[in-house]
Amino acid sequence: MSIKLTCIVVDDEPMAANLVESYVEKTPFLEPKGKFNSAIEALDFINKEVVDLLFLDIQMPDLTGLEFSKMLPKNTRIIFTTAFDQYALEGFKVEALDYLLKPFDYAEFLTAANKAKVWFDLLNDNKNSHSSTVEEKEFLFVKSEYKQLRIKLADVLYFEGLKDYIKIWIKDNPKPILTLMSLKSLQEKLPEYQFMRVHRSFIVSLKNIEEIERSQIIINKQRITVSEQYKTKFLAFINNNSLNL
């Protein structure tokens, strides 16, 4: 069962802050904890209380929303609310869950809030799966060129979908293994704690990720884009496995 997310609203415009607060209050899975007209006031509150989610304006006096976002605890997430669309890229850099462009209605607000709910549900699921004893799956048999090949999952870098076929890219193997299968069918057979779908054409080995650069995963010099559809789940994985530096 998912839990309620504690959240605060931070906006220097009282009317905007009141509107977002009213949206929070009518959303069943959100628990309002406060409304602040400056980031400095909000920071003082966060230093005393656990806050899961911020609805945060960007352009504010003294301390901007972007500056404030870099001071937050590891598991506090952000949904930016702003009248200026030029900050979307900066919002992505600080791993904001969403970006609401003013004026926005309750339907748009709820879509963004649901992204946060999914993110925290996935984070809790990941913690529960890591805390339980799970026997790691070591291999799969894959049909290729009239043979059943035994594929060691630890050696798989990523799977690439090509219409009705899949390319399986293996460590130290310049050529992929080709098999007749859909990516969706394969995904159902793979252990979720070892592999994640990040694009309609790619499933990656989480253990073999070398670098992450903005919205791209780098594995064996190959750049794989994390698409918008899978970004929330991937960010939950990153956050759960990151040092709070």
C-alpha cells in the first residue's frame, strides 16, 4: 500500500501559493505540511521536518528555486511551478520530477503529482526488494540460428529491440546475438533488480552502467537515451543507489 507524501508549497506570489495549496489539499495521497513565500523560510522548515515533495517556484528573491533545489536532502523531490519555460533544462539538471508552467489547472497538477507518487512507490519497492533475500537469476536459454544458447546474465550489457527481433549485446563480444522475440516478452522473463527498460527499444543491465550523462546511459561506449516514459522509474533507481554528496 502506498503512503501519503508529505509536501510543502514554496512561492513568493501569495495567490499562486494559495492555488497550489488548494490542489494539494484535495489530492488524497498528498499530506500538506506548509506554505512558504520564500525559499529561506522553507529551508528552515525542511531542516526540522521530513518533507517528501516540494512544489517550488523558480523566480524568487534572495534565493531562487534552482539554488534552493541544490540544498535539499537526498530523498526530497521537486516539482517546479513557474511562468517561464526557459528553465526546463535547468529543472532536468537538478532531477526535478516535473515542470508545471503557470497558469496550470488541477488536471495538470494531478498528472505531475502522480509522477511523484510513482517515484516514491518505486523507491519503496526497491528498498523492500533489496532488504529481502532474493536468489539472483544467473542465465537464460535463447534460441538463435536453430540453437539454444546459454546466456549468462551477468555478461549481458543491454538488449536492443528491432521489430520482431532482439539484439543481445554481450561483454567482450563485438557482434550481438540475434533472436526472434519481442522486447516486451523478454522483459517479463528478466529479473527487475538486474535489468530495466529505459526506452521502447532498449533494456539495460543495471550492473553494467558505466556513466549517466543527463538523459543518456553509457554502456561500453554506447549511448542509450532514457525516454520520458521510463524516466521516473530510472531516477528512482539512481536515487536509491547514489551517495548524498
